[in-house]
Amino acid sequence: MNFDLSDEQKAWKKSVHDFVGKVVKPKAREVDETYEFNWDAVRKGGPLGLLGLSIPEAYGGSNVDMISSSIAMEELGWGCGSTALAFTAHNGLGTAPIALYGSEELKSKWLPLLADGKHKLGALALTEPGAGSDIQGGVITKAEKQGNEWVINGAKMWCTNAGIAEYIITLVRTDPRGGSKSLSMILVPTDSKGLKVGPPEKKMGLHGSPTHAVTYDNVRVPLGNLVGPEGRGLQQTLSTLDAGRISIGAISVGLAQAAMEAAVDYARQRKAFGQAIAEFQAIQFKLSNMAMEIELARTMIYKAAWLKDEGRPYNKEAAIAKLYATEMAERVCYDAIQIHGGFGYSSEYHVERMYRDARLMTIGEGTSEIQRLVIARHVLASE
Ligand SMILES: Cc1cc2nc3c(=O)[nH]c(=O)nc-3n(C[C@H](O)[C@H](O)[C@H](O)COP(=O)(O)OP(=O)(O)OC[C@H]3O[C@@H](n4cnc5c(N)ncnc54)[C@H](O)[C@@H]3O)c2cc1C
């Protein structure tokens, strides 16, 4: 493995960093306070390729390698957790399953719209009020064939982007007998009759990333809206989540990087006992730990992404990267608040928002507990 980025990846990092510095980071506080989504980032990010990370060039996407995709997510996370989450839900969850498993008809109809930044986004609804970690056993939203249509009934929960999406890829049970071949993915346009997107959830953080409950009341879509073969929904979901976990880890690295930079700036200018607090070894040790942990997490993200790019198995490495990076981001944001003292607890400073935004990362796309189960499965299999 080459431990340096290629010239192309370095240039990409710089262009995304510049974009985020201009269009995303300056609005992070505003989207947190107003709960307004940053549409400007979508309109301007489309031409840069940020909405087509998983979309082949033939359909208008940038289709970058996974390391470059992780770089983009880290930079977005550095700018704004909310906007980063919306972009990763769009790219990794909302468009990747179409690009990977969708029919030619679905790809040519939807992917160009999703990549250009002029339209709404994509979303994926797996979680239900009664099922999150256990989707295989718990999903009860169902789809039945009637004539040349699927008829969908059920309810989903916590769907990122649902209120700002062109469609929601919905995980449904197509075989009531259950089992690993009983789930399927179906593309449901958000203007379908019988589909209701609830109001944005009130959340601890990530206020600029709308999350919604969605209900399906006899929603009818053509049979051709099936994404991938019938009965392959579970396998497609697990594979989608493997890549998604690298992205959530990358966003966490970006959040931690931003929190460390804020802590460094503050420690340099804040005086106590006649000197800058950065002169105290206790503060320096916190900053050292931050720098060390961020670097370790970033390296692990790149390793998992590189394995994916090489076409090699990366299930364990994606779980390690997500687990370490997301829990690391919480530690770093916690210490960044500590370094700010009382001001760290105030919304006048950015670190409290970063702490709130980071908190979701150990839950979404597989909780820390589920990552530990995945890792343990590999460890025990090799002993
Ligand atoms: C802001 C936000 C955005 C989200 N976006 C999306 C989205 O776009 N699409 C989507 O489908 N979902 C989304 N989710 C849902 C998210 O993926 C789930 O919340 C997550 O997978 C956990 O599921 P759950 O909430 O049902 O918790 P549960 O599965 O009920 O888990 C509750 C607790 O039990 C633990 N647990 C469960 N099973 C085990 C086990 N076998 N061993 C040990 N511990 C276990 C969990 O780790 C957790 O601590 C989002 C959630 C949030 C909060």
C-alpha cells in the first residue's frame, strides 16, 4: 500500500477543501440554528462532482475512487457535520445502490438528475420504528406484486434527506416467509400517491440535515422500480453499509480535525496565570492525543478505502475504521470543549456544535456495538 495520496487525490483534496471553506463551513452555524438545509452547497457542489461520487461518468457522475470519496467526506465533515451527512446519505445510500444494482432504465432515468446539483437528492430507508440494527428479522414494511406494480405498505424511521429527496430507496419485505432472501430494495419517487414524509425530527445535533419518518399507504410503483434482483435486498444493504461506514468514519475525522484546529487557536490566545494556556503541558498533552488519534483514524479510513478500491474484502476494516474514527471524534470534541473552558459550552463557539454532531456517528449506519460484533466475527473466524 502506498501511504501517500496520488497527485490527483491531492489536487481533489485541495479543491474540495477550498469549496468547503467557501460554501459549507461559513454556513455551519446558520444551518444548525435555523434547521435550514444548505442548498447552495448542492447547487455548487454538483458541478464539482460532489453529488456523483458513486455515479459512473456515463450518467453524469464523477465516480471517484473510495479514497477520494473519503477525502471529500472528511473535508465536508471539517466544514459542517449536517451538510456532510446529507451528502454521504445522498452518495453512499441514495445513489450507490442504483449505480451498482439498478437496471439500465433506472440508471438512465435517475442518476443524471441526481448528479447535477440542480435537482433534489437521494435517500435510503432501511430503519423502521421497530427495527434498526436487526433489519433482517425486524423489517415489516412490505411490497406485494399486483399486476405490473408493487404495492407498498409500512413505515420507516430516521430517513436522512427524505424531505429533500427525489426518491427514497426503500427496503421492503417481498417474501412474507422471512429469511435472508426475503428483502428487496424498491425505488419510490417522493411524489408517489400514498407516500407521506413526516416533519423533520428535532435532534440533538445535525440540525441542517433533515431526518424524517416516512409512511407508505398503498403506494404503487412500477415493477421496474425494483433495485437489483428480488430477494437480494439484505445483501445489497450490507454491502452498501460497508462503504457507508468508511464515509461516516471520514466525516468523523473531519469533525475531529475542525475541533482540534479550534482548540489550537483558542489555546494560543487564551491567557491564564500569566501565559497562554497552550504553554501548559496538560493542554499540550490533550492536543497531542488529538493529533495522534486523528492521524490513526485517517490512516485506517484510507486503508479500508484502499482495500475497497483494490476489489479486496474490507468488511472488517470498514468496521474498525468506523468504530475507531467515530469514538475518536467524540473524545476529540470533548477535549476541545474542555480546552475552551466555559466558552466551550457556549454556542458562541463552534466546538459544542461539533460535539453534538459527532454524537450521531457512533449510531448511524451501524452502532458501535454492531461494529464490534462484525469485528469479533472476523477475529473468531481466524482463530
Ligand atoms: C440522525 C439520524 C440519521 C439516520 N439516517 C438514516 C437513514 O438515512 N436511513 C436509515 O435507514 N436509517 C437511518 N438512521 C437510523 C440508524 O441507522 C439507526 O438508528 C441505527 O442503525 C440503530 O438502530 P436503532 O435506532 O433501531 O437501534 P436498535 O437497533 O434498537 O439498538 C438499540 C441499542 O441496542 C444495541 N444493540 C442492538 N442489537 C445489538 C446486539 N446484537 N448486540 C449488542 N447490542 C445491540 C444497539 O447498539 C443500540 O445501542 C438514522 C438515525 C439517526 C439518528
